[in-house]
Amino acid sequence: MRARELAGSSLLPLPRPTPSEFCALRRQDPLAAPRLRSVAPVEMSMAGHRVLLLVGFLLPRVLLSEAAKILTISTLDTKDKEKSYQVIRWFPPEDYQKTVKERFNNYIEKALDGREETEGLVKVMEIFGTQCSYLLSRKDIMDSLNNENVDLVFVEGFDFCSFLIAEKLEKPFVAILPASFGSLEFGLPSPLSYVPVFYSLLTDRMDFWGRVKNVFMFFRFSTMQRCLHSTFDNTIKEHFTEGSRPVLSHLLRKAELWFVNSDFAFDFARPLLPNTVYVGGLMEKPIKPVPQDLENFIANFGDAGFVLVAFGSTLDIYESQEVLKNMHSAFAQLPQGVIWKCQSSRWPKDVHLATNVKIMDWLPQSDLLAHPSIRLFVTHGGQNSIMEAIRHGVPMVGLPVNGDQHGNMVRVVAKNYGVVMQLNQVTADTLALKMKQVIEDKRYKSAVVAGSVILHSQPLSAQQRLVGWIDHILQTKGAAHLKPYAFQQPWHEQYLIDVFVFLLMLTLGTVWLCGKLLEPGIVSGTNTAGTTGYYLEKRQYLIETSHHIQN
């Protein structure tokens, strides 16, 4: 059975605006070997275990083996496509897609203008909460999932609905996080002195005012998390009985394992818990030769090489004519060829393509990044795109739009892998200048090549780490031994607030008591007179005793 191709990268801290796909994976051979085969790390021998995948746009093919039966639940029209797994289609109300598109475009528009994103993000999440309610209401689908009798559920970290489905099925689950977003949600220790909060745009090397900003951003981000979680409150009330209704923030910490699609070749070093595993590069695919037409185009520029330009899917939804014209004018100034992922249907009719520019509706991004003639990658700053560029040692110019992309580019700049520009401030001359700077300054290339060495020299691949840890969870029947007791502690105990209050009260009490003992009234006034009289009497006694001895 063919493994399903991994879906495209996420640009936002939420599922993309198409309903999620859900896959049930069931072993057909209960006599399979009890351990993972080390010679085939991309296959999983789960000894008869059944695993349910509730993963939409990040479906790891490393979990799909030839002995698996796969059931996919999707709103996508797949009837004309050959599939190696069974597909069950379901459709929300007709006005759903229209509402999603409107809210999502509004969110992107505000992000491009540099305006506040939180409100738009909450509105988009409300739509996904409604979608989740539709899915949980489908008794036929839920009964089918229950009948699978799975041992472990694999959920998507940004798709809160997948957590609710796992809870509804009353099964243990592991989660995958496509980006570094939301580390506070599932309980990672995050010292604010050197772990930047999401949206803070800080590095791990903060000065005093940077640490002050990080503290304020911590409270802001915590408030934003509560707002996002609240968008599923109605869904929880509707589908869970009173007394058994989960709290979404608690449910996230209930995951047996968290897999984070990141790596310290990209991210800042930070503390992790035993149940958190970095699997950056999980979506890496085998490199293939680029198509001949692209090879011919690249060959026209000889040693100058070419520049790859790709912005994921966000700019496919919102592309302004002004931005396209500015970028095209900048690319025309380069001696390199430019291969640009851009929808031809949106190309300005009054602009003729420069001879060194080739636009394509789709391009083999990973294969082009691995090409020996590539000189630069112009990207939106999506984490998967950045990880691919690091893996192949390609310096970057980032034009972030929204979500985690700004923070991603902060890391790229901090590690000297490239530079960043604000998309709404791009002009032809400034963009051309930045691209030439990164291409000509070999320090960027050297730094990202060093990052590539970090990725390639690890003892286990991302696929091996993910599959090995899931196998561990299946054999140990959970990960209670990997979860700290802090998950069960109230916040005032976890952060030692009660201890600090006790020590403060003890210190204040000691100071107060010492002050009382040393009050002026104790060593003056009547007390002073009494003390003086005592010494006078003592002196008189000694004099009389001395006279008596002399006599």
C-alpha cells in the first residue's frame, strides 16, 4: 500500500480553512513483530495495536505502512483521484465555506496591513468550533470511530476538535505541533528571562527592557489563549454532559506525548519535558531531479544561479497587484534567474515578465532547494519552508505575513541565516538591495550550512524519533512516567508562591519581633531606672563585701 503524501505546510496557528481530514489506521496482522524494524524506520510494527489519526494537513506518512487499513474522513472531493485508503466524505452546511473564506481573508488583510490579529484569529477559530460541532453531531462517523476500538489517537496540535474527539472516544492520545507556537499551552517550562513568548518578536538574548516586554507579552499571550479556547465552549457544552465536560487547557496537557515540528538548528535552546520530542524535518521528502524545463531555465544563468520565491498558500488567497509589481521589479534587477510560485491568473495584465523571471502555479520546492545552483530563497517564513532551506543550506530573505512567521524570521535573523522585510513596506529597490546583500555576503551561506550540519548529524532522524516514541507509548500503555507532577499542581504550588509568601511572612515577623525587643521604652524610662538601680545595688553589695573581707 502506498504511503500518503504529506500535505503542505501551515502558515497559521490554526487549521487551514478547509475542514480537517481524519484517518483511522488499523493493523491487519496481529502477529506482527513486537518492535519497530530498525532497518525500515519509516514503517511501524505495532504488534496488533490500532492507531487513530486525527491529523488534517500534517499527516505523517511515517505512520502509514503496507499492513495498515486506512479510513479517511474528508470534505474534499476525492472521487476522481486514485486512493490507497477508504474515503468517507461529509459536508457542513453550504454557507460554511463562504463564511470561512470571508473571515480568513479579513484576517489576512489585517495581517498584511500590520493591524491587530487577535480578533480576526478568534473569529476564524469560532468557525472551526462550529465545524467541530457538526462533526461530533454525525452519529454515523462517531460510531464508526468507536467501532475501530483504537489503542492510541494521534491528534493535531492546532485542531482543538481532534482533542475533543479523542476525549469523546475515551482513548489516550499523542499530539503533533506543526510549529513552535503555543508551547505554554501544554506545560513546557518557559523561563521568561531567555524563552521568548510567542508574538514577542524577541530572541533568547534579552536586555532588561526585553525581559520586561517578555513578561507583559506572557500575560497578553495567556489572555489570547483563553480567548481561543473559549471558541469551543459551546461545542463542549453541546456534546459533553455536565460533570464530564473537559477544560480545553487541561485537555492539551493530557496528551501522552507532544511532537514539535522544530529543531534546535532553527529554534532557540530551551528546557523540554520528557514527554516533548522535537521532530523538525518530519515532512522531508526524497529529493528528485527538477523537471527538464526548469533545468533548462536554470542553465541559462550559468554560475549566477537562481533565486527561488515561494510564499506557501497564504498569498494565494490575498495578493495585491502593487506587491506583485514591486517584487517583479526587484527580481528584474538580479543577474540570477528567478523561479517564482505565483498564480498566473492573478498576474497584472499590464506587466510583462522580465527575461530572468519564471512564474509557476506550482513548483517542486524541496527539489529546487536541493539544486546546486540555488543562491537564495525568498519565503513567507513558514516553519516547514525554513526547515527545508536550513536542511539544504540555502540563505533566506523573509517577507512574513501573519501567525508564527514573524517569530520564525526572528530566529532566522538571530542565527544569521538571512534577513527579514515587512511585506507592506517592500519597494523594488529595497527588496533588490536585500537580496543582493544576502547573496553576496558569504556569512549568511556559511551560517545556514552550519545549521544544515546540525540537522544532518543527529543520531536519529525525525521519523525514527517519532515512530520510536509512539512504539514506546504503545508498549508502556501510556506516558505517566514522562509527565511531571507539576501538571497536577495548582499554579501557586508550581511556582512556589506559597513558599515565598511563608518566607516573606517569616522574615517580616522576625523583623517585627526584633523591633519590639529593641524599642526605646525597653532600654529607657522606668526600665532604664530599674536597670540603673540594679547596678547601684550590686555595686554597694560588692563594696560591703570588700570591707568585710578587709576586716
